[in-house]
Amino acid sequence: MPQKKILCLFDVDGTLTKPRNVITPELYLFLQNVVKPQCSIALVGGSDFKKISEQMGGDDIVHQFDYVFPENGLIQYKFGEEIGRQSIQKFMGEDVLQTFINYVLEYLSTITLPVKRGTFVEFRSGMLNISPIGRSCSQTERDDFEKYDKIHNIRKTMIDNLVKEFPDIGLTYSIGGQISFDVFPNGWDKTYCLQHLENEGFDEIHFFGDKTDKGGNDYEIFIDRRVVGHMVINPDDTKKQLDELLKTL
Ligand code: M1P
């Protein structure tokens, strides 16, 4: 058993699973049977609890992982219990929130894409998720939008426009997935979850993420001095880097 008290904290999409896919049984069993006996394990994702639990094999993740932090940790579970949640409406106030949402819908009504579907604004506890194509698109439409966006910068252009239109309302915009971007108050990125780990007695917190470049939604936590950051390229790479880490303990 390692002498130090270590926490391995994982991003979900692209790190433990292929984007929007389910974790492989091999990686799941490796985390539970090999990593967990040696380290505490935790999840932090941009998605809401429902999506994270679908990707990670069901609601029981709150018992399989010591800590689960959906929505960047704006909701917190520790040893199977919810211990807190933040709300974006409390932070922004209804007037500003509605002005912002109305503007987003107006903006989206002016752009034409190869296909458009439904659910353009998803309201979550601690963030808004905005999708120009609409979250109800199919997997093929999702993959196609991602390629189209790489060429036409639909999300980046929209974010630049929102920053100009709302310079003073303290919001951060983050592209973490294929079809959408997240909007949340400044500082409510993945580093938000770290305050809930500060007094838990860990000697080291190792964070594993795939979007660690500037502008990616793992960037802020990856460079945070409270963690040792591991940049991974996919779930296989996460397993490889974990294997190496475990050898050093
Ligand atoms: O976890 C990364 C992102 O996953 C989803 O993005 P998309 O649907 O665009 O692929 C969303 O849940 C997003 O909030 C999250 O950051």
C-alpha cells in the first residue's frame, strides 16, 4: 500500500470514455480492482449527473467513486451522498439570465447550418449548455457537426459575439465536447471542485484530462498548483499513464 494518500481525479469524456460513449468494461474493472485499492478515485465532468452516470455505467458511480463532481463540481457527491450544489440563477439573477438566453436564441435564429434539431439551450444547475445544432441531434448529425464546426468555427464565432455583447456579466465560455459549449460564472470551471477536496487530507491529487490545452475545458485544473496534471489523448492512454503512476507509489 502506498504511504501517501493519493487521489486520482478523472475527466470523463475523452479521458475515461470516447466522447459521449460508455466506459469499456476493461477500464472500469481496472479502476475498481487495480487503482481503487491503492488510491482514492474521483470524477469531474462538464456534463450533468445523468450523462456522466450513463457514460460510467449507472447511478451506482456515486458508490464506486469516492467523489463525483458533475457540472465541474457545482454538484458534489462524497461516498455516495450529495453534499452540495450551486445554482446559476442564484448567481446571475433572473433578469440577466433571461436577457442572455433571449439573445442566444435570437443569435441562433440568424444562422443556417446543414441541419438543425432541438434543445438549443440546456439549463443545468451551475451552467448553461448551448448547442447551435441542438442537443437532440442523432450521433451521425453530431459527428458531422463537429467536422463542420472545425471548418466554419460556428461555436467560436458565437462565443466571440457573446463576449462582445455581454462584456460585464462575469461569464466564462468553454468548448468541451462535439456540438455545444458551456457557459458558467468565472471560476466555475473544473477547478471549482478542488475546494471540496482541500480538507480531505490528500498528499497528492493527480488529475487526468484530454482537453488540457488553453481554451480546452481541462486547462484551468490541469495547470492548477493543487494538482499534478496528466495530459492524455484517449482512454487507452489514461490506463497507460495510470499504470506508470501506480508503479511509482
Ligand atoms: O464533457 C464534455 C462536454 O460534453 C458534452 O458536450 P457535447 O454534447 O458538445 O459533446 C456536454 O455535456 C458539455 O457540457 C461537456 O462539457
